[in-house]
Amino acid sequence: MDTTFGDLIDGARVHLDGAIKHARDHVDGDIAAASKDAGRSLTAMLARCAEDFAHAGEVAAPIRQASLLLTRMEEPGPAAAATHPIPLHLRAAARTWGAAGDMLATHFTRHRDAPRSDWAAVIGNRQVREHLLTEVAGHALALAEILDGTALAREPDVRHACVLLRSPAVQQASLPGDAAALRAIPLNQPPQSPPPIPTVAQTPRELSAHIVDGTDTLRALCHRTQATSPRDWQRTALAASVITDLAAKALTQLIRRAYALNPDREHRLRKALQRAANGVQQANAEWKCVLHAWNGRFAPGPIVAPARQQHLEQVAVRLGRLLHDNPIWTPAEENAAPLKRPAAIAPTTADMVPIVRAVLHSIEGLRVVAERDRRDVTQALRIDVEQPGRSQLLAAYRDLGSPKGRALWSLGEAILLAAPAESRDELRQDIHLLELRRDGRTLDGQAVRKQNRTLRRPETLTAHAAMSDSRLDLSAASSAASVAVRSSPPPSPPVRHHGGPSP
């Protein structure tokens, strides 16, 4: 598992607890001086995070002033003093906080004036900034406790530094809260090309987990500089058309299954799935409109799939394997298979969760891709005013990615309604992080109340393709011919007269 911000601050806290334990013992002046110097480094890192990422100058200022007071003026003491557990732990905590600040910085450009990932929206969220201050303040207060236990406790500079570290602003910021979103922030690493598509069967949970990872990489790629050609935009539209078609079909099957499991009662889960399916169908229609606008513009020829295309293809394949009666399904004709029966896709309500979660992450990922492509294509067409079909392309991209808030909310609601009670907290946090990454804002009061109420209550795709080096080419040849990606509205469950529908 990748290291997160929470892992780093936990490590820093372990070091501070170790230093507190040893500070209870008597330490001589040399060890105290080495501890003072290590405390200077730690306070500098704490002030940096408070100022640069929480934008809280009122908290950063006293901690930074304390850092200046702890700056060593005298000559370095004996080497043995620096190896005492107190300065060792404090220096380790300082390095860990430095790494934590560097981790946050990877989500912004060098001068922190633009995002380099959608986690920047999470870092900028007001509550997440408050939780960051809570961690900063808690570690500052712990350092004051450590310094009070050293031989330098009566030194004016150290005593004044401790007063600053316990200032009202720091004390107020130390009030605890739910820091789950802050703790989940990862390192923004360069996206990598995916490994070859597996040729062995995977469980629905494994497929869902890989879809989540793939869509995360797609989102990261959208914040990187890319050399994208019109053919790439066309192939993206094709892959997105396939993904949204598969997602709509998966939701259709789950709607049928939800009715079969509970045909006689008002079923909130089925209604949430229906609302979500309507939104996914709208997204599918928009991507097909973009695809139609590109078709006929490219001559057949060899295609080199960039990393984004490879991830899109793998998301499509894994969604297809959740849905089709072939564990190694691909859109290639030789791997065609009928849809699984609804009862085979989701034997129980709980089995719907990984499938709906995969759809949610897929639609969220395509939303980010749509934003990037709409911006890039619009800029390109603003320059190339002679491009044939320019007005059709502009219109198609203008409509692409229209607000799908109702569909995204309904997918999250369906996940929570279908999930067993013991897994709802984890899933709710996953949904909440997606919301924060979308726009950096938490749910409004009405949405929170609705979600709390939720928690209390409990045909074959025709998209022929060829395989090359274990990489799937969804476009077949990206020729002038349009690609048929069929989708139909999810049918309403049949009216039950004398017997329930077959699963």
C-alpha cells in the first residue's frame, strides 16, 4: 500500500512520544542543547505546513517565532549528545514532517499557484486545513512538553519558546476532529502505464479495485502535460462510449436484481440505481456525440496507444468482465459473451457494492477526462478555424460532461444502501473523498442529512477490437466508419401479477 500523509504524521507522533518518555529522565546540558537544536528543525517544518498548506498565519507565526528562539548560537556540543534518544527522536520527527510537507507540495505547481492533481482540492478544503492545523498544533504542544523536561527549561529563550508553542492560537487549533480525508492524501507520483490485461479470472472485488486504481491514474494523467493528437481525442471518445455503455448495462442488471430480491416493497435501492442509470445513459449519449463528430476524419493506420488510452481500455475490459459471462472478456469479437443473469452478477444485495463502486469511480474518472479534453480541443479549434466540422466538434465538447451531480449522488446512495452495516463507514469515506476531489467542498447540510438517513436505513456489446502485445485496441482501426456502441434505457421492472420475475 502506498504511504499516505496519515502514515507520516503517525510516524512523527511515535517519535515525539519516544522523546517525551526519555525527557522524564535527567539530561545534561549538552543533550538539552542538542534537543533544542532538533526542536528548531521540527518547529520550522510545523510552521511551514501551517502557513503553506493550512494558510493559517496566526498559528504558523508563534511556531516560527519559537523556531527562531531555538536556533543554536553556541558551538556544537559533543557528538555523543546528538545521539541521545531525545534529539534523535526530535530530528526524526522533523524529517518526517518535512516529508509530509513535501508530499502535500507534490499536488501543486512549484509556486503553489495551480493544482497538479485533484487531491489539491482536498488539501484546500476548509475542514481538511483545520485538521492539518490540529496535527501541527498537537505536535507543537508535545515539543513544548519535551523542552520543559530538559536542563534548558529555565533558559529564557527556551521558556519563551514554550510559551509561544502553547499560545492561544495553537491551543485552539489543537482541538480534535475527524482527519480521515487529510490522512488519506497520497504522494502525487508520475502515472505509469498499466501492466498487461490479466488473462485469468478475477473476483468482482478484485476487478473493482483495479478499476478504482485505473481511474485514479486517469485523473492524475489529466493534470500532466500531454502531447495529445486529434486521433487520441477520437480514441478517448470511443473508449468512454464503451465504458459508459457497459456501466449503464451493469446498472440495468442490478435494477432487475434489486426488484427480484424485493418485488413487493418500496425499494429505495432500486430507485437510486435507476436515477444513476439515467445519468450514465446521458453521459454515454454525450460521448457518442463526440465520437460521431470525430468519425470520418482519420485514415486507417498504425496506432500507438499512450498511457491514458491503455488505462481507459483496461477500465473498459474490467467493467465488461463484471458484466459478461466470460471471465476473460474483451470487446474483441472472439471474446464475445452474453450478459450474466442478474442473479449471477449479484447473488445478494451486498454483492452489488463492488460493481456500483466501480461504476462510480469510472464515471468520476471520465468526468475529469472530459474536462481536460473539452479544454484542450476548444483551445486547438480556437486556433484551427479552418478545421472541417469545427462547429460540430465545438458543440459536442460543449455538451460533454454536463453536470451529473444527481447521478453521482445516486451512485453513492446506492452503495450505502446495498452495503452491510459494518462496511458503510469505509465506503462513506471513499465517497466523501471523491466529492472533495471533485470540487474541494463538503456536502451541504441537506445532502448530509439525506446521507445520514440513508445510513440509518438500511445483449452483447458490439465493439470489435484486435489484441496487440496484451493491449486492447478498442477502435478496431479508428477508421472513417462510425463505431456502434449500443445502449438502451434500463427497463422498468415488470409489474408482478401472480408471480415474481425470474432472477
